[in-house]
Amino acid sequence: MKKLLVSTLTNSGLFLISVAIRLSGDGKLLARILQKVLVTTSKVKFRLGSAMKFTVIGADDGSRGIQVSDGNIVLLAAGTRRYFSGGNYRFQGEELEDRLRRLGRTRIDTFLDIGANCGELAIWFAQPRFHCRVAAVEPVRETLELLRANIALQSFPTDNITVFACAVTGTNGSIRITSGHGSQNSVVARKWRSSTETVESVSLATLLERCRFDAVSFLKIDIEGAEPMLADDLAKALPALDVAMIEFSDKNAISEYLKIVDAFTTPSGEWRVRTNSNFDVELDIPAFRSLYAQGRIPADDVWFYRNAA
């Protein structure tokens, strides 16, 4: 049982309602309650339990629905549904910042976000305290609109974020991608049963030229099964990279993701690997390759980083 505190500002004054509810695992009940409240009021703040580090705010104009904020950044809830689940108490950017710090990376000068989705991570690392230049890459038109809307919501300057409307696939041209699936849109959908759109496709080398990044402090790639398409480009870009977090999903074969592992295999062996779900364990490339090839490492976000020693 968790207590939902609702603070509502209306024309008649400020009042508090304390409601005890039992939340389902996916937070659907909470989402329905919030949407019902927003029908009758223009600005609502919610706090779920003492552990939650963010509030949920009704949009002032009523047109965008719920916004999620931790006091630093603000996001439209349309792209952040996972924050209605009971176990999510902080933004992903805070988690990744902690992980980077554990890798000894306390300064992030450039962040390249391939598969930026609603912009949560791009906006996080665009905060003034990072002094970071950010490139956010997102191809799907509907998601791009959400990304740009989120950037515009921030109270701090965001001119250090550059948005690139394209897919990164290893080749320059155009490619078909699914649409209408939020963060799950992909260029490698096994069955094209949903609506699609054709978008510009670029290589990683072309993207780096457009970003004007001489080096990339932190690279994130989450493109729903298309990550192996960048394996050759990653091998060529290694001199410019320091840390990369790449999603190894179940939307492509293990043999395809091994191409990415091979891209980080160098004669000097300076690259190390950790997985997001078992971050305390550091592996060298050969050890990780062996375990992953045997299916002993499940789908996860995989971190590649230069050995600091």
C-alpha cells in the first residue's frame, strides 16, 4: 500500500487530498487517477511515497497532459510512461551519471545520444553543471515532436543540444522505420504490420561530421535491434570514443551483436565491459565475448570503456 498525495491549485484556493490506493505493478491505476484529476484542474502536483524523487505536474495549458519533474528537468509524461511504475524513483540520467562516476568519468564534454526518444538523457546531460555539448538523434516524426517539446520545457538554456532528424544505420541514404510505437520503433522490424515512414539514413562517420565532435566522451546507442548495423562504423570511430553504452536486445541475433563486441577488440586490449544489470563485474573483451556467445549474458545495456589503468 502506498499513499498518493495530491496537491491541487484551483480558482477557489489550495487544498490537499490524501488518498490511500493500492498500485498495480505497471502503475496503470495511478495513471488513470492522474488523468481523471487533470480533467477538472489545470495544475496538479503529485508525490508518491517518500522515496520518489520526482513530482508529476499537470500541464498549465491542459494540452499536453502530465509532466514529470525531479526539480532539475521536466519531461512530458507521454514519453516517460515507465515513471508510473512503482519502482522508478529517479530519472535514468541520474543513474547513468552515477555509473559514469564509478568508471572515473566525472567530466562529460560531449554526449552523442543515438536513439534519443523523448530526450530524457539528452536533456539530463545538457544541464549547465555538465558544460556538455549534446547531439540527440531521433528519426521518427512523432517522437521528434516530443523530443523538441521536452527541450523547450526546460528552465535552463538548451542551446547546447543539437537535434538530428535521421536514423544511424551505417550507410547514407534513406530507410523505412516503424511509427506509432513510441520508444519501440525500429528499422529491423521482423514484420511490417504497423505504419511506417521513410527517413534519412546516415553513417556514424557522417553523423560525427555533422556534430562537429572531435571526440565523444559518452556515446549511447539504443535503436531497437539495429545496433549491429553500426559495428563497422564503431570500429573506425574507436579513436574518438571513451565510453559507449549500447543496447544488446533480443530484437536481433547474438551473432549480430558479436560484431559490435569484435569492433571493440583491439591489439592493445584497452577496452573493458560491464553490463547495466551487473555493473559491479568488469570483464575484458574476450571474456565478455565468450559468455555472451554462450547465451550466459541476457539482453541488457552493455558498457564499453577504455581501461583507466
